[in-house]
Amino acid sequence: MKTLLLLIFPLVLCAADRTILLVDDHDILYRAGTRRVLEKPVRHAKNPLITEDKPWEIAIAWTSVHRDKATGKYQLWYQAYAGKRAQLKTLECVVCYAESADGITFTKPNLGLFDFNGEKNTNIVLIGSGLYGDRYCNSVIVDASEVDATKRYKMLYYDWAKTAKGERVAGLHLAFSPDGIRWTKHPEAPLYTTSFGGKKVQPPFAGENPYSETTAPDGRVKRQLLKPISMSDAADPLFDPKRKLWAIYGKAWIPGPDGELGWKHGMGRIESKDLLHWSKPQIVCFPDEQDGALEFHTSPVFFRHDHYFSLNQILNRLGGGTMDIELMFSRDGIDWQRPFRDDLWLKRSEGGQFDSGTLATNAYIIIEGREMRFYYGAYSSGAIGGGTNITGDQQKSGVGMVSLPLDRFAGLRSEPEAPTPKIKSPPDIGQITLKPLDLKGRTEIYVNANASGGAVWCEILDEDGFRIPSFDKANCVPLKKDTTRYRFAWKDKKLADLPPAKYHLRIHLQKATAYAITLH
């Protein structure tokens, strides 16, 4: 008789790393002697990485970028405006393609898919319908979960279409591709319509047809679609990991003081489970009295460590349509915080550079090692006005890149208190005490901090605030350099020695800035 030997191995569940960003106080119980500071990105020394050196590239703006994790290859799609230089209306504003091995040196392959005024060797991958206004924007999704290989790449963009009623309307369009180069337009278009024309007029009455056409004396037909709450000519998609669906954040018109349409742009949001059927637009953020004459242009969003971030484009119409970038964030994607509106994340360059007038961000963040990369399109002129403002010989444009150390959006810096008669030189120290954390299964605590001129320590307290012996500041080996990942250690104990319970982490700062805490 054979004996059946059954081996039972314990099931060990390893918790995923959790990174707590210190951009807000959501995870902080209290702090003292600290001030929140915005981390500013650095422009790449080789900017612009892509320039307008083709006949169909009078001006370059909208961008989308993807980095293949397996090969490291970069793919970049950008909007190129040719205007009346194009002989065909469909070619006035096109999508072009470039690629790179390192994200710095890009090439524009001769694809031969679309010719431009007889030139067959172009890098154009998508053209417009040519029905009325221009095709606009390009936001590419690389969907690894797509079972249909011909639809792995998806592009959302703004264009014009003819309805069954014969009305020519604008709105969201969708195209598919197996490789990001050869695109097939989805036949149903637009997927939703957007308001256009009729600026500074009152919205129609309920029950009225919001679409109208009028013929000018010269025979030109003027069309308008008046929708009180509407997205505009932009589409920046995001897969919302909290709601498990797609969301678009973009321009949304808001009415003016007397209710007239088309006053300013706010931040609109719509959502979809299949990219085909979209919800009604929702206004989630808008310029207020602190913005004065400024408004939003469009507000692309990306997700990182439980935060929705937006590189919001701040438009100054009175300043010629120039745009700078403000960093905003949200915990739920609906309620947005703007603590850095007076300290812009990225400002225009000076001296007539390609990005000295307009900065056009996107919804993509590329992680390259311990670096975050952000690509953007830019003009040396303002974004509004058209004509020679965009097409003149003085105009420069292109695609640039800025970078930040990993997860350094904003941090908490130690700051000495104001001097007093008794203490003329207060110490530059501060502390951050986090809300109780369950450390079961955690083996390491890492800090992302700049302590090149000081030090950072970590001590552990019980849920009532009492210090844990051997895990106090005096026994912690301090960080004394600038690094995005430093493992805290104590002289005699390891984190695994702690009994299961909830604990407070207290981060001590001396002439230092902390950006994030990671539990492993």
C-alpha cells in the first residue's frame, strides 16, 4: 500500500509597495516646522527634440508619447499644422509620427501613407475629414489588454462629420491601429458632439434645435451648435484606475457673467467603458476670482500613487494667448486642488525660443529609471489669433521634454521658526507624523528626500503616540544625501521585529526636504 505524502506550503501574500506622496496632507496626522514646496522640472539641454522642418509643419503642438517597456522604443505622435500651405483641406492639420531609441533623438520615418502637395515621402499618419473646420488634437492609447491586434493602438481626436440629417458637426472621433502607424478611422463619428460658434450669445431655450446654418453674402455657410454644457476641441484620455473606466479631461466652455456662451474654458470630464459611448460632460474645475483674466486652455490628467495630476494649461488671452503650466492634483478626479497657482510648474522660455509663447502638455508620464519625463508641444507665439501669429516666418515651434526625479512633484521642507529675542537663530528642523499605518508584512521603509545639506531620520510610534524602543530617532541611521530611494535602518532592530499593530511613522527633517515615503 502506497503512502500519499501531502506537502502543504503556507500561502505568503506579499503586499505591493505603497508610496505615500507628500504633495498634500491626506496621509499626515500633523506636522510642525515644515513648509510645502513645489518641485520644478528641468528642460532637456537638447530641446527642441523635434522641430518644424517639413513643408506640412508650419506649427507643431499636440503630442502623445508611448515607451515600450520591453524594447525601450519611444513612439511620438504630434499635430502638425500647415494651414493654407496645404492644397487640400484634409491636410491643413494632420497627425505625424516620430520614433526614438532613447527618447531624446527622434527620427521622422518616410512612411509613404499620405502625400503632401505631391510629396510622397512623409511621416503623416492621419488626416482630417475636410468637411468644415480642421481636424485637431491627437491622444493615443496603447491598450495592452485589447484582444484584437488591429485595435491595440487607439487614437482619440477632434474632427468634423456629417450627420444623417445633413448637419456638419464637430466632436470626438476614434481611430484604430495595430502599430501606431497605419490607422483606420472608426465609422461612427462623432462619438459625441461639441458646441461651436455662437460665442457671447445666450443658450437656446429647451426644445429648440441648437444647430443652425446661415449663408453670408459671399456664399459661405456659417454653422453653429449651441450647447450650454459642452466639451471643446480637445481630448486627453486616461484610464481611471479607481473607477475602472476611461475618462477624458479637456476643454469645456463655461458661460460668462450674464450667461452668455463661450466665455472661458474650464476643466471638463466625461467617461466611458468602451471608448464609444460617453457620459454627459461634467465641469470639475474652473477659473475663479483669483485667476482674474486668466483661464484654462485644456487640462490633461495622469494618475500616480493614488493621485490624479493635471498639467493644467493656463491661458492668458489678454497677453496674446500665451500659456504656462500649473500643477493641480485630486484624490478622486473630481475635486481638484490648486495650491501652486502662484508658483507655476513650467513657465514659458524667454528670448524667442520655440517654447516662449505657448506650452501644450499632454496626459502622458514616462518613467525612465529614476526619472519622470514629460513631453510637450510649443509655439514661440500665442495659441490664439491665427493668421501670421501662427504661420509667420518669425514663428518657431516643436516638441520639448522636461524631467523630474521620480515622484518629486512637491515635498515638505524643514523651515526654522521666526527669530525671537531669546532665540535669534532657530534650528532648521521639522517633523512629519503620518496617520496610523498597518505595517504587517512590511519589511522596509524608504524615503525620497534631499538631505544633501542636512539629515532625515525615521522613528516609529505606537498608535497612541508613544515611541517604540530601539525604533526612535537616536537609533535610526540618518539619510545625509540627495536620493529618491533611501532605506531606513535602525542600529539593533529590523522592521520585521515589530509585532502586528498600527503605527505612526515620524519623519524628522534637518535642513532637508522629503517628497515621498514607500512601504515595502
